[in-house]
Amino acid sequence: MSEHLAYAVGASLAVGIAGGFALNAARFLTSLGWAIWFCVVTAGTALAAVRRGDAPDLPAWPGPLRVRAWQIAAIAFAMLLATGAYALAVRDEATYRQFSYTEFWMLPPTGGSGRLTVGVHSAETQTQLFDVEITIDGQPFALFRSLNIAPGKTWLRHIPVPVLATAQKAQARLYRPEDHRLYRSVSTLVPRI
């Protein structure tokens, strides 16, 4: 019995791996392709078993089986559960929305350049308007209004800042003009001389 079980597990793995290679080669590596592959394999092995029905080491077919009401109810419940799970999966797939977002960043001056780099990259689904406000040590420094940024586009500015003997904190805030609510906020240090 253990040999038969080991053979069944090994044969199942081999059929699955072979199916993956065959479906990939046929460019049909989808859930429908897998369903067809396993239906063909199951039907083929069932036909082979029927043809070998006269093998001496196989037990005789027991004849018609009696099916009890609770077995029918269990099968019906399993089918209902599987159908419901499939329906939920299809509904969730149909209502899936790509996550849309906006990247916002600010880089400190490098190599004594004295310029902050501020950027906005839109991965939204529609063109958006933004306002960018930049402060240094809490004092307003620069303001960019009504930036019209299309999906996939990037707005980038190099802003000259005074470099002092002490380090300064630069902060940039991104707003949507329609409600002027804070959408993103970033900060960095402007290094000293």
C-alpha cells in the first residue's frame, strides 16, 4: 500500500510539472489550460484503468453503490460552497482597481550646490492639480500653484537656497487646490557651509 501511495504522489507531481512545461510551450498557461490538462489526464488514466479491468491483482468491481441522502447533501453543499467561492473571486476580480498614488520628494543640496531638488510624480488615473509650498526653518520660501500633472508625468524643480553657517530644516508640502488639504509632506536638512 505504501508503494502505491508513493507512486501516486510521484506520478501526480510528474504530471503537474509536465503539464506546466506543455502549457507554457503552447502559450496556454492559464487556469483554463490547467483545467483542460487535468481533465485530459484524468480521462486518459480512467480509460487506461477500464482497459486493464481484467488484471488479476485488481479487486473485482463491487457492483452498484448505494448512495445515502447525507452523502448527496454533503456533495451538494460542497458544490454550493465551491460555486459561491468562485462567484466571489470573479466579482472581486471584476471590481479590482489599480492603486493610484502620487510620489513627492525633496533632496538636499549636494556638493555645495545650494539647490534643493523637489519633485512630484503622478501615478493617478486622471490629471491632477497640485500646490507645492516650501518652507525653510518654518518661514515661507517658495510657492508653486496649480501644477497640472498628467498621469505618468513628473514635475521637477531645482530651487536655490541660502547656505548658512548653521544647518536649516527645509520642508515641502503638497496640497490639492480644491480643498487645500495637506496631501503629502517631506523634509530634509540644508547642510551648513
